Amino acid sequence: MALSQRNGALLLVFVAAVCVELYQAQNVLGRCSCLSTIKFIKGNISDFQVLEVRPGCDRIELIITISTSENSTEKFCMNTEGKMAKAYLKCWERKNKDESRKMECIDRKKKAEDRATED
């Protein structure tokens, strides 16, 4: 009886390990997430995501989320060599890649754009 419980426990641990590996592999598809990029985005930026260099992708990727007028969102990949993307990446670095401080980068960019349109 004890032997079958031990086998059951080992099987459970094995299945859990396989599930964890499959979950982690879901983000590593052997290629980059951004197949095409744009240099500039105009709109209500509500979020951004920085994907660091990882297995299968040898570059940093910046994905911007825009809120549309229909209360939906769209995601765009930005060319990280552009001025706008560099500003986000620089801010992200200054915030020590802290997810809870991402809005500070978005708000800072919005204020800079507002000042530019006032001039």
C-alpha cells in the first residue's frame, strides 16, 4: 500500500514539473515576439512591456498598448532604435525595471508630448 502511495506522489511531482516546463516554454517560441515594428505611435498609451534578450530572440523588444475610443486596446511593437522607444527604455532603466512604476514613464512621455504641441 505504501509503495503505491509513493508511486502516486512521484507521478504527481513529475506531472507538476512537466506542467511548469510547458508553461515557461510558452513564452519562448524560438523567435522574437515582434515580427514588424513601427517608429512612432500617436494615441493614448496605456501600458508598455519590455521584453529583454532571451533564448530565441537576440534583441530587446518594446510592446506599446494603446487604448482606443471603442474602449478596447491595441498592441504595437516599436522600433527600439527610434527616439520615442529610446525614451521609454531609458525611463524603464531609471525606474530599475519596476513594474509598479511603469505609469511614471507613460505620464512623463505624455507631459513631454503636451509641451511639444503647445510650442
